[in-house]
Amino acid sequence: MEYVSEATQNPFGFSPPCDRAVCGYGDVNADFHVIGDHPGVHGGIDSGIPFAGQPWSDRFFETLCQAGLLRDADPTAETVADSRTFLSYLHMCDPGDGEPDADSYAQMEPFFDAELRAITAHVLLPVGPTATAHVLRNYTARVPSDPPAMEKRHAEELRGSGWLIIPVKSPDRWDDSDGDRLVARIGALDGPDYEQISDLGRFIPGSDPYLVR
């Protein structure tokens, strides 16, 4: 079963309760879901594209292209050609000069969770310690350290509750090998079956399961 949408930017038509937000961007039937923290940390306010407009954006998008997650990316032209990939934030609203507090993250969490479950990507790539901690805490049986040890976790393969999870160190902290490590890890996924199967039977009458990829 596929969700059909002609929109690449904010395909689910979310209207978050803030003046400036960076909503999800990409293929709504994606295999890969790249998850950042918020626009104040990972950018995108000017273009509306998550992870754009930062000093490290060119390298980050180039790495995703090399890994086959994007077909083409030119952050300066505010264009990204997705390829089986969806980009979004844990906290889509721009917090301004400060950092979101726990209540603000809680307010934004339903938007993120709705995107994640609508897309049902096979592989989640949380970027940075905040997104990684949230994904590990809520979509696996793991209890992450606080903050997660991103040097150790970067490009590591973890099994979640129906997802394969590959944490990504914040791009502003990458060393010379971090991009290559991520490309190699994603390239190694061509062999094993990493599909997620979701049971949507609870949404339809009757007791029979309704399984989608």
C-alpha cells in the first residue's frame, strides 16, 4: 500500500503552531527516513528543506547522494532531488534564539510520529544526540545514554521495533572518515532484507490482520 502525494515539501499538509517551521520533505513512500533535531540546529528555514543552509550542508547532502539516498542536491539553489528518502525534524518549529524545552518537544512529537508512521520507512537515520536518543527510546527496547555516545554510535546498525536504525553524528562534528563510514554502512544494506511490515488491521473492521510492507 502506498500513500499518494504530488507534494515533496510538507506532503501531509501539516500546520504546526508556530510562525516558522521546516516540515518534512521527500518521498512519502521512502525506504530511508533521515531525522534531525530542529531548524535552529540543523537548518532549512530559508529553503524549507531540512539540513539545508548550514556550513556543512554541502558535505552532508553529497554524502547522502553517494549513499544513494538522494539523486541530486544543491542546497544553494534550494533544490534536493530525493530518491526513496524522506527528511524531517523531531521538532519542526524554529525555536528562535533558544533551544526547545521539554514541553515544546512534547507538543511537536505528534507531528513527527505521524510522519514516521505514515511513511513506514525501513531504515531510520537519526542525526545528532537529541534525535538519536528519541528514536532509541521510543522505537527500540534500548535505554540510551544521556546524551548518546555519538562517536561510538555513528553509522552503527541497530535493530528497532520494526525498523533498522543507523545513528548519524551531527554533521558539524564530522571528521574526515565519518561520511565514508555512513556511505559504507548504507551500501552494506543491499544484501539483507530490511523491510518493515506494519499491521494496519486495527484501523479496519474485523479481526484479520492487514499487513503492508
